[in-house]
Amino acid sequence: MAFEGLTNRLSSVFSKLRGKGKVSEEDLNEAMREVRLALLEADVNFKVVKEFIAKVKERALGQEVEKSFTPGMVIIDIVNKELTDLMGGTNAKLAKANKPPTVIMMAGLQGAGKTTTSAKLAKLLQKQNHRPLMVAGDIYRPAAIKQLQVLGEQIKVPVFTLGDQTSPVEIARQAVEHAKDNGLDYVIIDTAGRLHIDEQLMEELKQIHATVKPDEVLLVVDAMTGQDAVNVADSFNKQLELTGVVLTKLDGDTRGGAAISVKAVTGCPIKFAALGEKIDALEPFHPERMASRILGMGDMLSLIEKAQSNIDAEKAKEMERKMRDASFTFDDFLEQMQQVKKLGPLDQILDMIPGMGKVKQMKDLKVDEKQMGRIEAIVHSMTARERNEPDLINHSRRKRIAAGSGTTLTDVNRLIKQFDDMRRMMKQFSDMMGGGGKGAKMM
Ligand code: GDP
């Protein structure tokens, strides 16, 4: 996950400050020196770092720290707020045309993730009950049209193409007409990318822009390329008037500098962040939440939103009841695991919980997706009756389950023990709360 190095370094600076009853100017200078180095090491633009440190110092030296009983905390709070401001302050929303369709033009260098992001965005809009149209405007890369069509089929979003013999400008124009005629309210135009910015590419993008007059021009940049991503954004912005940036590949171990610098350098807000190759791995970018994550303070809001849009509320309630009266079976266990999986990769989920980022790095706590796969295999190797009545599972049944799931008897024993412990704990918890009375609430 991005920012790991930065988060670690900042945490150690802050842990020194946190306990202090009084922060001298010298303490502050020392801390700021370390924050500065941490940011530079995370590939944040040096001018941005310089201004950032100056602002934090100015505020910290003012009234705020002196008056406080917990000056260390005040400084952390100032860093948090300034970092949030640096990334744009609040979430920059996608534009909406007064009269549909809203036209979104996607731009970016080859390989940045433009085509994938177009589909992710279409999926996001579709989830909000919109009817998007994707447009295959990259006629130069041989597989680009096909790639978009495959993605379109996957998410059931129509793709407009006129093959590779019509000019992208004409394709874009006709696509917008097609959307109007067919009641489609968003048009997402995937344009051609190049390895480097060149005249011809810019000219084509400008012509498309002049023809369809998009409501949004989103530049897709690869966070893994660090400062280069910021430079690319700056060059595009000078020629094309971007309305927003989409930062991709934030799931990789990028140092994260691009996320922090883009807005400050180009003036253009990051509107979305992509955190994976999967089609639903695109999130609206919230500067305040990102700052929180960078500072190792978690991001519970995003986690709750994810849970709300992915977890079936009825099922969750039913599960809660089963936990309370301890009628929780292996089938329910599997069901719960599926629900959690829908939230995305486990290490990303843990990053959103305050303090968990650190726990994750502890040697003996491995967040292992393979382990989850093993557990699933074991449960799938049980018979329906065994899943519903776990007490049935004796030694010989365990041996059969191990063989059937390609695991060992120890694996099976361990899982059943964990399951029993969990049920016992739930039971105790529910008794403690008054025998499954109203006050009992799991999770
Ligand atoms: P385009 O040339 O800009 O259209 O790029 P593509 O959409 O074809 O993406 C290039 C590669 O980057 C593909 O292999 C994508 O799966 C991958 N990719 C795109 N976005 C992300 C992301 O957020 N995370 C990761 N890990 N990979 C991504």
C-alpha cells in the first residue's frame, strides 16, 4: 500500500512529540526537520514541502501550541489540517451537465490506466443509477477498442465504436449524439495515449475538446511514477485545461508523493483514486481521509461507506441474531467471509482502521489472503450437515475434510477450534449483555 514509508516515519516523529507537556521551539524545529525529510523521501515536490513546513511552523509558533496542555497533539492536528488543505481540502465532485449527457473526456499517457479507469468510472456511475456510455476513442493501439468492449461487456455498459478508420474527433461527436438519442446520461471518452506527450496527441485532444465541449477533462496519472506524474499533469494542464486528476495504482508500494503534490503544483484537484486492477477499485478522493491515512490515523469513514454499499443490511442483522443466540454455523461463517472479502483486499481494509496499519506490520500477524482461501476450502469440504451441526465433526470426519480440501489435519483442527472459541465468546458476550437482549450488539 502507498505511503507506508511516509506513515512510519511520521509516526515516529509524532510519537516523540505526543507525550510532551511542553514543546520548545527547538523540539518543533527538530520535528519539522524530520517531517521535511520524510516528505522529500516520499517524493513530494520540494517546493511544496518547503511551503508546507513553513505553514505548519507558522501556525505552531502562533497561539495554538502555547495555550494547549497537549502541545504535541496540537502539532499533529496542524500537520493533518495542512496536509488536507494541500491535497485540496474537500472532495472535488464530478461535474454534472445542466442538460444530459455529461461528457467526460479521459486523457493520459499510455499505461497510466486510462482504459481501465474509464470502465471503473462507468461502473461507479452505474451504481448510482446512471446510464453511462463508453466511447472507444483510441484507434491507434491495436487492442484498445477490444479492451474497452470486453470491459463494457463485463459491467454491462454499452461501448460506442466506429472501428479504427474514423477519426477520434468524429467518433466522439457521434457518440455524444448517440447518447442523446438513447437517453444515456454520461459519456466517457477513452482517448489515445502515447508514451510521451507529443504535439500530435495534444492536437487531437484539443480537437476532441473543441468538438464535444466536455464537462470534465480527467487526466489519468500513474502514482507509481512519483514526481513524473506531477510533471505530466502540469504539462497536460497547460495545454488542455484539466478539470481533475485520477491517480491510479495507489495500491502499489508507491511512496505517495504524487498524491500530495498534484493539487499544489497544478491547481487541479484529484477527483478519484484507483487502488487496484479490479473493476470496483475506484474511490472518490477525499483529501481529509487521505491525510488521515497518511498520518496512520486510519480512515473509518471510507470503511463505513464501503461496508454500507457492499454489505447486505438484512443479512448483517440476521447474522447478528445468530451470533447472539449462538446458532452460528459454518455456513454463516463462510457467508461472513464472503461479505468481508467484498470490501476489498484485507491489507487495504486494515489500513483504514486507526492503528491497524502498525499492527499489520507485526511479524506474527500475517494478513494472508491465501490463508482465507484455505479456510474456504476446508469449509467447502464439509458436508451440508457438518456445516450446520459443527459438533458432529469427529476425528475421522476431520481426516476426510483435510484430505478433501488439500490441507492437513492440523489446519482443520485449528479452524474448528477457532470456530468453537468464537461461538463460546459470542455466547458469553450475549449472556453478559442480558441473554441476547436488545443491548447486545456484535461488531
Ligand atoms: P491505458 O494505456 O492508460 O489505457 O492503461 P490501461 O487501462 O490499459 O492500464 C494499464 C495497466 O495498468 C493494466 O494492466 C491495468 O490493469 C493496470 N492498472 C490500471 N489501474 C490500476 C490500479 O489502480 N492499480 C493497479 N495495480 N493496476 C492498475
